[in-house]
Amino acid sequence: MDLSVPFQLAIITVAAFACQWLAWRIKLPAILPLLLTGLALGPFFDVLQPKELFGDLLLPGVSLAVSIILFEGAMTLRFDEIRGLEKTVRRLVTWGALVTWSIVTVSAWWVLKLPLGLALLFGALVVVTGPTVIVPLLRSVRPVSSVSRLLRWEGIVIDPLGAIFAVLAYELVVASGQDGAVLHTLWLFFQTIGVGAAIGCVVAFGLAELLRRHLIPEYLRSFLVLSSIIGEFVLANGLSEESGLVAVTATGIVLANRKGVRTDDILHFKENLSVMLISGLFIVLAARLEMSELSQLGLTALAVLAIIQFVARPLSVWVSTLGSSLNWREKSLLAWIAPRGIVAAAISALFAERLQQNGVSGAEKLVPLTFMVIIGTVALQSLTARPLARLLKVAEPAARGFLIIGANPVARAIGAALQKNQYPVVVTDSSWESIRSARMEGLGTFYGNPVSQHADQYLDLVGYGKLLGLSPRRELNTMATMRYRLEFGEQNIFSLPTQKTEKEVKHEVAPEHRGATLFAPEMTYARLASLLSQGAEIRKTRITEEFSFQAYKEAPGRQVWPLFAIDARERIHVFSAEEQPDPKAGWHILGLVKEDAAKEEKKAEARAEAAAEKAAAENKADGKGEEKETNTDNKSDKDKSGSAIADKKKGSSQKKSSA
């Protein structure tokens, strides 16, 4: 199919977005629909022709895109995250990688009958995992913190090492039979790491100083970092082949761990850019495959995939975790998850083309074999990792919980109602008195400022997915919504409306900084506190076919303000000024209910009458007890009198008989 260049680019862009959206909806890593879409648009239906579309720019463009993706992943790595796990990470990317490389090399040579040099290169290519597949998979699986951190660190650090291994294997293949090939390869290994690490550290320290001293305007910060990454990648590769990936990884890690350097905005920009690059790359690289190449793969290729999944990975994890603090459940999940990603795909395409130009036999099998491993590991692990994590009990709970800003009476009342209905709650406040009251009521608490560095380190938000800004301090609610917007998602951020006296434009907080307006525009903190002090209560009410939501709101004798709706699947929906849930039969409403004065008086009278009746019953019971006790005492006195008379008579008769 002969389509114009703009039309093909538009297809790639639209298809990439559709795949990402579909993956988000069905909670699977996006790489799976992206690869399948690429195969469909390329070899199956011949809609895209990447070689004709991009020409000689394809592989250089892929390399630059991979460098940006790897830098973004490296910027998320902080050393304080892996305290106690440093040894395991080091082993995974060294001994673990060597174990995997060795096993895959032997299996490719023995099962696939590849030449030893080519098998060595294939083994190096499939050592890497990578953030492009690990991070989406972790989002879907949600394993415990230790497993999640190990997989992220391994996936990012091992990418440049895998690229270096591939370069070494390639040099061995090209230089095979020449004198000093092994020594040349070893020298190349140390040269690649040395050049990449040196350039990466220099660039990182330079960027850190420029950013820390505010020598770059705010709107150019992300542009500076992006241009620096591309520049250092090309420079490092020019000095030593494939050292560019080492350089960008080193820059990302150093920059992420430099104190006093704010990188949140840069990281946010890079995350968005990486999503677009990853989506386009997977479609383009999958579409680049040929049907003739795919048809060459048989059962032997599946056998190698099985060896990689069931032998190489478990053995490498076992070697790497000896003596670690991980339990057998965590090790088992770690041994199952190792999907291959964009680095393997990109490097395989690069080296396959070079080997074919050098006339190396079997080089045409390299790319389809690598893609078979990518698709196989991603598909298998995407579909099974979450159930396995649940079975092993190493999956974090679903994000049902609420982070509540403020531990005041309003926040405590709402938190108690949520917790009573099995929704975890943690309230945060800088007031010790309020926190102590919350603890006495059985609520989860965090004493301190929720937007402090201390909170970043110690506020555990595993299982929490929504934020309620319930503090009377408007500024604190605003800061909290801005801080946690990216973490929870904009749709899960809520804060109380502005007080009426603050509704002037010069005082009102901009909508994009405060989150959705909680409950209703009139439900300010003062209004909620007033209602609760007047006897209003948060109650749970079931909606049925006979008692609809409309009937609930219009029930006579009381006023109601719906706060939350719980659907039939126990998902909770927050009422806000921007969005009102539509409860159906079978749902429950958590609402603030205030009885009318007359009805409240009747209830008070009924309570008083009930109390009086109870007191009367208790008094009556006490009276009967006293009467019984008196009768018992009288009987005892009579018995004593009778006994005394009998003794007296007995004494008189004894005197008569003695006389």
C-alpha cells in the first residue's frame, strides 16, 4: 500500500495514542498492543514502510530516542530508595546478567544452531530489560516496594551494560580469527565504560550547577537538559561506540541524587516525551519486520524463549539474591518478571544491518529472534504477573485509601465514616493535639506537613489513591493538591471550596491549583463544622428500586448533603461541584444528615422517655432485690429466735432431770 509520508506519520501517531489508551483501560503494559499494532500495520497488511519512510535516518533516530528514554528512567533512580538492597542490585546487573548471557548463548548455539559468535551477540541483546516495559508492567502489577525498586533499578542500569555486552560480542564476531581479538575486546569494554561514565558525570555536574544557581530561565530548563543529553550521547558515541548510553544513564543518576537541584519539572517533561517516543518506536520497529523473517521462526525459537523464561531468569535471580533480605515469595516474583524492551529491539536492528553488510551468515535471524523474545516475554508476563503477585501475596492493595489534609473535627468525622466502610484513611496535620485526637479515634495519622521533605520520605501512600483537602488553611490545601496531583492523578484530587469572604478574584485560588471542589460550592469548612456541631451525622443509606437517589435527597423531615457514593463493586465516587455521581439501585450513599428541629425534638423526647423507662425498670428491679433481701433477713432472724427458744427449753429439761 503506497501512502504519502504525512499520512503514514499520522497513522503512527494516532495508532500510538490508541494503543496507550487501550493499555490504560485494560491495565496491561502498552508495549503489547503497540507491538501487535506495528506487526499488523507492517508485515501483515503492509500499511507502513518504515525503511522507505525514514530512510537512513531510521536507526540514528532510534538511537537518539533510546538515549532520551534511558535518561528519563535514570532520573527516577535515587540511592535512598535502595538502602539495604544495593548488593542485590549490583549482583543482578553483573553476576545475574552474566548468568543470563551464558545460558542464552548456549541455548541459541545448541538449539537454534546459530554460529557461536552470533549466539553470543543474541545472548547479549536479550540480557537487557529496560524501563520502557518494566515501568508500565509495575504500574499494572503493583508489587511490594522491594521488588518494584529492584526491578526498576535493574531495568535502567542493565540497559547500557547490555549495549556494551552487545558491542563486545559484535567485535568478537567481526574480529574472529584475528590476532589479539580477545585483548582488543577487553580494552574496548573498559574504554566504553570509562568514556561514557566520565562524560556523563561531567555533564551532570555542569547541569546541576547551572540549574542550582538559576543561570537558566525557567522556560529553558527542560530544553537545556534535552539538548545536553543529545549532545553528550553523540559525543560519547563518537569517542567510543555505544558509550553514549552509559553517559546518559550516568548523567540521569547523578542529577537525580544531587542535593539542592530541583528536577521535578524536567522529569515531568521527559516522562511525557518518553511516552510519545516509546509508542512511536515500538510501532515503527515492529512494522519494519518482514514476513519472510517471521516465517523462519519455528518451535526451536519457542524452546529458546522457554529456556530464557524458565531457566535463565530464575537461575540469575537465585545467584543474585543469595544472602539478601528478600523472602522466597519476593524472589519468586522477581524471577518471573524480566520483559525485554526497546533497547534490545533498537540494538538488534543496528547490529543485524552491520553484520549483513559484512556478510555474516545467520545475521538475518537476529532481529526476528529478538522480537520474538520481546513479544513472548511481554505477553506472558503481562497476562500472568498480576495474578502471580496476588497468589504469592506480594501485590500491593488497590488504591482505595484517602490521604486527608487536616486532622480537625471535620476531617476526623469524614475519615471515620470512610474507615468504617473499609476505605483506609491517613490524616495529616502539624497540630499534635489534632493528631492525638485522630489517633484516639483509631484513624491512621501522619504528624507533620504533608508537603515537606520529611513527608516525601516517610509518608507511606501504598494503597492510597485520593486526596481530600479538608484543612481550614486554604494555602495548605492548595499546596497539597499541587504536590500530589501527579502522584494521584488530577481526577483524584479534591479540596474544600473557598470561603465566601475570599471569593474576590484577587483572593480566590486558580482552579488548576486547587483540584475539584469537594462536595458542593456552599460546603465550606465553616459550614461543615457548623452542621456537625448542630448534631448532623454522616450516615450510610442504601439506594433501591423503591427508594431512589432523588427520594433520598427529598426525604421529609431532614436535610441531606451527599458526600460519597459507593457502587455495587465497592468503588467509591466523590461528590464534587464539577461532577455528580448518578447512584443506581444497589449503591450506597455516605451523606451528611441533619434532622429537622421538630423531628429532632421528638427524637430527643423519645430518647428521654426511653431513658426514664430504663431507669424505672432498674429502680423496680432494685426494689424487688431489696424486698427479697429483707425477707431473707427476717427469715434468718426468725430462725435465730426459734433456735434460741429451743436451746432455752433444752436447758430447762436438763436441769429438771438432774434434780
